[in-house]
Amino acid sequence: MLVNGHWSPFYPWLVAVARLLLRPSGYWEFTTVHLVNFLMYVFAAGAFEFLLRELLACQTSSHQQKEGDPLAPWAFRSIAYLIFLWLSLTLITLERKSPDMLMSIFVYLGIALLLRIRRHPANWSAFAALGVVMGLGYLAKAPMFPLAFVFFGAALFAGGHLRTMIPRTLLAFVLFALICAPLVIGLSRMKGRFSFGESGKWNYLTEINGAGPVWYMQEVGTANGKFVHPPENL
């Protein structure tokens, strides 16, 4: 059931691994899910720290410390972490059982790798890591599939000559494609057409048509049509 058009497999897989390792009773299953969410938050903080270090290093290498710089590194870091806490605890939140926090990890890592590529455009390992991060990001959430091409485009023009950047970016794309291929092929065969995810339809139904409640859909809102398998009272 990990190959499903409406949710990506990485987050359910992490929950399944946690259940396998901890073997919680029914009473503790909900707590186990929140433990997984907290661990994802810890990894997101680590990825954000990596992003900050790359950003500060990029600024230092591009604009040597000069008198009159707008912010000292400690001040910049303090403001950045306040924004991170607001994004993680208010917008994404830890209470929501969703892969949003997991996806944020790969977004932070992807931006950090772009900054490293900008400083070291000849670094093949940074391009390889970018491809792997984008592939895992897609397994976390489907929107990372089209977003990955934005990252690859940015990497292509991050620095250096195109003649040297094209093969490195191609390496990132190949690794990305190898990671994505099993899920994309499985979904496409299931749907009978090319598909990298069907979550957009669900978002349109709930966010635009106002169907709900989203946790157990009973009212179709302004959407047309009827459910093929409507809920029943038992």
C-alpha cells in the first residue's frame, strides 16, 4: 500500500519502522506517531543548521567581512532560528500527522547543497548529493518531483561554465531519476497513464471545493458528483 496516488511512501514507511521497532500497544500507537514527528523535527533542525552554515560561508567567501555589514553572524543566526521555529511549530506544527516536516528536511538540504555548489562548482559529490536529496524528497511528498527540476536548473547556473556544469547536473538528474523511477512506474501502471502523484486532486477537493472534514470526508462541499464508496453508519 506504499504505492498510492494520494500519499507518498516515505512517511508511512517511517511510521511502520517505528511500530516494528517499538511494538506499541493500541494505546501507545498515537504516541509512537508523535515520536516519529518529533524525530523528524530534530532532523529538520539539523538540516536547517547545515543550511545556515552554508549560507554564512557563502556570504563570507563572496563578500569578505567589511565594516558596515548589516548583521553579524550571531544576529543573523538568531533571527534565522526564530523564523525556523515559527515555520516548524506554527505553520507545519508537530501535531499534524503529515509528511510536511519530512519534506522540509529535504528542502533545507537542497538549498544548502545549491549554496555549496555555488562556492565549489567543480564538486561532483555536491551534485550527487543533490540528486539523492531530491529523490528522497519526492518519496516524502509528491510536489518535490516538479520542484526538483527548479533545483537542477539553479544548480546548472550556480557557477562555472555550462560546459562543466552540464555533466554534473546530469549526474544529479540520473540519481534523482533512479530513486524516483520505482514509484513513478508503479503509479503510472496503476493509473494507466503517466503519474508521479495524485495528491493535487485531493488538495483541490478539500481546499478549493471545501469538501470535509478532511480527516473523515462526509460532506462533499461544493464538489460535483457522489462518492463511489460513501461512508456508512454501522
